[in-house]
Amino acid sequence: HNPVISEFYHRLLAAGKNKMTAIVAAMQKLLTILNAMLAKNQSWIPNYS
């Protein structure tokens, strides 16, 4: 499991979002990251600043 996406998902749940909304938001975030990785030809950097 990806700790960055997992933390994001649990933060949304704690903020009162329903489970499906949090799942879709996490999937969208992961797809956005993957798309940027492919476009820039970079590998995953979990603590990118």
C-alpha cells in the first residue's frame, strides 16, 4: 500500500467524507501522480518537496 495515498484517504474519512468519495478522490490523486510521472519520465518520490 502507498502510505501517501493511504494518509490522504484516511484524512478525508476523518474530515467526514463518505467512503466512496474518499476512494474516488484517492484514485484520482494516484492517477494524477502517475500521469505526471509518465510525462516527466520520473520514478516515484514519496516525500517530494
